[in-house]
Amino acid sequence: MISRRIDVRRGLSLALALLPGALWAEGQRVRARVLYATVDEIYIDAGTLAGLSPGDPGALEGGGPPRTRVEVVDASRASARLRVLGPAAETVRAGDTVVMEASFREKPIPPSDDFVPLLSPRAGKAPVPAARESRFHGSLRLRHLAQQDEDDRSSYGLSRLELNSGVTRVGGSSWSFMVDGNVSYRTGEAFRDSLDYREARYDAYRLVAEGPLGGHGTARFGRFAPAELPGFGFIDGLLLQARAGRTRWGLVGGARPRGADRRPSGERPAAGLYVAHVAPDAARLRHEGTVGVLVNTHKGELDRLALLCDERLRLSSRWSAGLSLEADKRVDPSTGTPAAQLTRLNVHARWTPGKNFSLSGGADRHQDSLTRPSDTSAASNRRYLRYWAGAGQYLGAGWRAEGDVSFYAATQDESPTLWRGGLTKTGLPGLRGGYVTANIYNLGGGGLEGLGAQASAGLPFWRGRVYLAPSVRARDAARTGEERKWTVLDYGARADWRADPLTFYAGGTRTEEDGANATLVEAGVDFRW
């Protein structure tokens, strides 16, 4: 696919699927980095080794709400392809952070009774006897991407060296230190305004120390993006949390990095206060959540005052529901704007009436009509609303069918009803852990009408040390006055070979879409310790 920045409009939801609420409640959080992006998809540097599989939901981390919602289309061992759900909140760039919710891992993770709400930092583990020496772990990854198209408009090359490393039990204590960054260099005709274009650039996304705070709390300081607090974004500062029974009180404060290059700056101080609670189990009823307040300033002026809430409810083993919202108060004294707005609202519910059947549904809403001192332009008064419903049915022998339908209402572009149906087979003969999946969906909006289809597979060989992930995408759609016919848009495959402690990656994609013909290849090596 031709890689370019995503200036996403409503049309990016052409291949949308439901966002299963149960995965957010029960999955494992995975932080990944964007490798590159196409007009409607995102590629990240985490895959099945991190626990990702088709259908897993996630969100892009940005400097503020709303966060762009994504979903895994297919995954290889160390990378995955995502599609964008609904409108995008920001331009997606290589190096951006994505927070995913993984539904499984190669090694089963025992369930935990200590649920950590979305807005709350991860609770410290039970005290562990001090080790004599610090424990080092991490990975060093070298990747190169190269794309060539026939007219050379979107040709480019990108080399990146990524470091994800940490030290636990520093000096035999309970403290840990994490560093996450990369050095990148880009050439070619595309992405000329990128900060790493023809200039080696280093970015530090996380540089943080964390440890116990007395016997009932946690402290974290440095540079980090507290995904536990939606909309907070990157901050250079401090996070403190104290526990009192089943309640956790948290405070985060510091200053936001400046601009897209995330350089340290004192222009935008920010602070947040939250309280998290976990209600005790009672006849299978479980309730947990977090409520927080976020305050931003910009050059001495109040820039944002928001209420953040995340609640989850399990009525029984068959019923679960969730609510997440952000509400903003007007800080600009000008008239003509509301005193407050419901900036973001996400509601979802899931019902499993039988062992092999499930129903789910929900609503997503976003509104942006308030002006802030940090804004460079007037408020757009954009509104977006989506209602969705989905169903899944296990057919036996590893087969599962699922589908969903979504209804939209937006100020910029009215969308037709969009639907998707899919079929997945897991547990392939002789290929333990392998899968094959196919989806068909309708296209609408942007003058394009018709059908789209996508198929992919994950094929482990040689006791899982070699992993092959082929994929293909096609559509039977046309604009007004054009002839409809099935056309292959792109096809390719990615593969990796694990030879501990090294993992080698390689892959390629060929795109033939709307008169644009391009070939993208990638290769790399990952060293873990």
C-alpha cells in the first residue's frame, strides 16, 4: 500500500468492525510503535509475540483527546496491520505510540483479581525479596523500509534503530527504570516535512523510574504517557498513587513536551487528580472504575479543565458493560460557545447467552466545539456519533463467524450504514497457533460505493520459530459513472525467523490502487536480552 500521512476523514471507516468491550476489560495492555501508515491502515511493531490477534482493539496516544480508535486486521509474530475505526483525531506518523488490548499470548497469563481501571496506574506487585544485582532486560531493533512507485511521488526509505530497555530491582531495591526511544533517518520524495527527513533524529518516548511509595503506594517520575489517564498524552513529570483498601488515589503533574518533536518545555504545565475503586465481588457482580480531573495551562492561561470517567460493570459471567467519557468546561471567555461539552463518550455492552454465541453493541460520540488558548484556529464544532451492534457464533472445529453493523451521524460527512461479516479458522492442521481469517464489508462515502474484502493468515512453522503472514485485499466498488468489478488492491506477506536471542524480519507489499502502483519492502533484526 502506498504509505503516506493519514489526514483521515470519515471515509476511513470503510472497513470498520466492532470494538469488543470484553477485550478491553479482560485483555492485556500492549504498547507498540507505528512503523508506517497508509491512507486507511496503520502498521505497528508488535504482533503475536505480544499477544495480538485479529479483532483486538486499541487507540493511538496523542497529546489530547479524542484518541483515534484502531483494530487489528492481521498479525505476524512481531508486527500487525491495523484499520482505523471512525474519524481520526490526529495525523498519524511513524513513531507514534499505540496502546492495544491483547486477547491472548503464546504463554497463558493467569487471571488476576486485582483489576486496574483504565485511568489508574498499574498497581505494584507483591513485595519480592531483594535480589543481589539489578536485572536488565530489553530489545534493540534495526529496521529498514523502502517504497518505490512508478511515478516516484511516494517513494521513500526509512531506517530506524529502536531501543526498549529497562532495569528492575535497581541495586537490589524494588525500583525499576525504563527507556524507550529511537534514532531514525528518512530519504526519498515522500514525507519531506518529516522531522527525520535527511537528518538523523533521536526521540525519547519514555524515560521513567518507578518504585514503591511507602507500603501503600507507587511513585513514577520522568517522561511517560500515562495511558491510565485518557487524553493526558506525554508529560515530563511525576505520578504518585496511594492505596487505601480497595480505593486508590492518584496525582500526576508536570509539563507537556513542546510540539511534534516533543522537546522539553515549561510552556504547558498539566496536572491530574483521580480516584479509582474496585468493589468486592458479590454474587458474581463486579464493579470497578476511575474518576479523574485534568487541568492544562498554556503560557499562564487555563487551557483545559476536564472530567474523566471510566466505569466497568460485570453483572454475571454472561453480562458485562462499560462506560468511558470526557467532559470539558469552557475556559475561553468569548461568547457564542457552550459553557461545557461532552467531548467523548464510549458505551459498550456484551451478552453471552450461550457458550458459543455472543451479542455486543454500543455507541461512540465525539464533539469539539470549545476554543482553547493553545488552539491556533477557531473551534471546528465537529460532531461524530456512531451506534453499532455485533454478533459472534462459534461453529465448532476452530471456526468462528462474526459480524457487525454501524450507523453514523457526523457534521462533515453523512455516512451510510456500514456492515462487516467475517469468518476465522484457528488451530490449523499441523500448524498449532495458526489462523486464517476473511472479511467482507460494504464501502460508502467519498463517492465510492460497493464491496470490499480482505483475507489474511498466520502460519507458524518449525515449532513456531518461523512465522509467515500473507494477506490480500480487494474491492468491487466504483465511483459514479464508473464500472464496478472485483480488483485486487494489494497483496503481500511478512515473515520472521526466531533464532534466540535474535529475530529476523522481512516482508513486502504490492499496491495497485486508483492508478498508483507501488512496492514496499521491509527488513530488520531484533536482539532481545
